[in-house]
Amino acid sequence: MRRAVVLLSGGLDSATAAALVKAEGYEVHALAVDYGQRHKAELDAARTVAAALQLASFRVVRVDLAALGGSALTADLPVPKDRADAEIGVGIPLTYVPARNTVLLGLGLAAADVLEAEAVVIGINALDCSGYPDCRPGFLEAMRRVAREGTRRGAEGLRIDVLAPLIEDSKADIVRRGIALGVPWGLTLSCYDPAEEAGRPTPCGRCDACLLRARGFAEAHEIDPTAPAVPTT
Amino acid sequence: MRRAVVLLSGGLDSATAAALVKAEGYEVHALAVDYGQRHKAELDAARTVAAALQLASFRVVRVDLAALGGSALTADLPVPKDRADAEIGVGIPLTYVPARNTVLLGLGLAAADVLEAEAVVIGINALDCSGYPDCRPGFLEAMRRVAREGTRRGAEGLRIDVLAPLIEDSKADIVRRGIALGVPWGLTLSCYDPAEEAGRPTPCGRCDACLLRARGFAEAHEIDPTAPAVPTT
């Protein structure tokens, strides 16, 4: 059986990417990364999503990106809130975590070499993203070459690829694809700055991740079971 | 002043690479990575080398590659010893740490984005290496593209490069270059499996790293101040 390592953050995109490759017949091994993110609740969401999707395995690897700082997700900087549609995706916001996806995919490739998996899957999408450089098609192409050149599998002539099945999708596309695949939206968490209420993380509804998610559900004419009662936009 | 982030392991190659870029006029920021290596003594060596070379800063970042296993350097597998010259570099040995250099360079690029450095420097060399896929020129080229595509600096059109100034050198070349630059060999530690004697790490003299180092010093007709009293080959 073909194996894939899926980078699972617990959010909408990676859950859908995992469901997609599973539906394509891969044995899916989930890799969540504790990189010092303030929204550590996403790791619990990832674990729950992996169980619900009946993935073959789930593991968490730690990397201390917070030691390098430079991002509102890992350092004591304010997470931007209430940005207008026209602002999101223009320039690189404070929530960019320097070189995060290079590190995450590096860890995914390490796992692929160990698990003898032929693909590492990441849920990046270039359209409805926050303007992160490491979500763009050129970055994906570069990492594909790294996969072939820098791994045991590549050196031995075995297949090793980096797949980003959602890279050309809008958030609304992703919502539609996820619904067709039965992705358990209620278990996912996209928010960069969740509050904790009654022991459960509650999305803020105002960060880029919440706003992009809300727009995706609205454009797909679907209900997000995790949405705050009244949208703030 | 131009800044560079140098991946410093405490060994011969990275110490020489750091001295080289410093001599070229860069302000050099050292990054050592605690990836769960059994030879953790190399981190102390890196710190001491950074101080001796008067680098601008030194930091250690942790990443738990040991959680993924698959290598004699991070898991409970035997480090190969006493391999013949003809064996070293043929095939991929047990000491290969899956995708390690992708992760290390990812961390280096993260540091470069935060420190506004225009280069990440790594001491890999393709000739006298242990046969690791992520020491080859094709891998370096792939990571250069990642640097341009996947970082803030790249996206903003600023210079960001990955430099491997020793990639075409033999170990003897590196010894000669290091001597010309005054690299403090006595502070470096290359061994994969050092013993501890009187609170100081002592190289085993028998792993690939020790053998390649001994061969380099021998070919350069130089004395290695850290070498065991009697070579075992």
C-alpha cells in the first residue's frame, strides 16, 4: 500500500488534504508539529481529526521556532485582527513564521524516509492565504526538488514527492471538497488566537485564519459548526 | 555590514566555514541545533568555537529528530566503526539522519529572516563525506531555490542565499584552509560517539567522522591536537 505523511495542523486545509489522500488510497501517517505556536490547542485538534479520519498513525514532533521569534504566532507580538478582505494576502503579515513550511516539510521528509512513504502532503493554498511566501507554487516546486535530492529515498531512486493538493483551491473550494469527503469540521480549529471557554478552545473570529475560514464557508453556502454565534465582520 | 547565519556543529567543517565567511567580511551569527544527537558534546564544542572565533552571536535551537528515529545518531542503533576507506561514502550509512540538512537549513533560513541575514552557511562537503544524500551539490541547488521562494527576504526581493564554501573540498583541503584561518582545532569535536574522560569528550577514533578527519589531517601533513594518541587504522 502506498504511504503518505500528511502534515496535520488541526485546521480546515490540512484535514481536507488528509481526507483527500486517504480517499486516493494512501495509507496516511499524520505528523503534527509543536513549533511553539501560541495556538497550541491546534495540536489537540490535529490528534482528534486524525482519529476521526482513521489515519494509520499520529505523531507530534517538537521544534523550537519560538527560540528564533519573529512572528506573532511564536513571540509576544499582537495577532492582527479585523483586517479587511482587501488587506489579507497583501504583503507578509506578522503571523508569518519565518521559514516554517521549509522546516515542517523537512520534518515530513524525515518521517517519509523513516516510514518509507512516497509522499509528504501539505495543505497550503496560494489563493486564500495570508500572503505567506512559503505557500506559493514556486516554493512547492523547490521543495519537490529537495525531496528528490536530499532524502534517502530520492538518492536510492525511489519515489518521494511533495503534494499540495489544495494549492490552487479557494477556501470555498476546500470547504466543498471537505464536505464531499466527510471532513469533521466540528473537530477542526483554524484560529491563531483562540480563547479557552469551559476547557475548550473558542475561535476569536477576528484573526486572518478565522476571517478566511468564515469567507470560505459563506462563499460555499455552508455552515461552520465551530463559528462564533455572530460573525464580527 | 553583511550578515550570515552559520550552522555550527562544533566539528571541523562548520568551524572552517564560519572562519571563512568571517574572513570575507560577514557579521557571523552561529546557529547550533540540538536535534537529539547522541554526541551532544558537539553543542558545547560549537559554543566554544563560536567564542574563540569571536562570532557576533551564538544560539541553540532544539528539534526533536530523535522522535522520528531512523539513524544511529538519534536512535539506539550501533554507530558503524572501523570502516575501510573504500567503504566510506558508498551507499548511505546508518549514521544518516533523515532529512537533517533540510531541517537544519530551514532553521537557518528562519534565523536569516529574523536577523536580516543575506546568507545561510553550511559546512557540507561532497567528496569526503559519509555518503549522505543531503551533502550533494543537487541538494544545495534545491535549497538555494527554497531560500529565494520560501522566505520573507526572498519574497521581498532581498538577497538570501545558501552557501556551502567547502562543498568541493577534500578533508585535507579543509584542514589546510582552516589552518590558514587559525581555526582552533583543539576546540572542535567531530566524533559521532565520543566517550567522556575526566569530564571532557574524547573522540572514539573509529567512526566515519573520526576516520575522515584523521585521513584529512594525514593527507595535509598536519597534526590533529584532538586525535587519540595512536590511530587505530
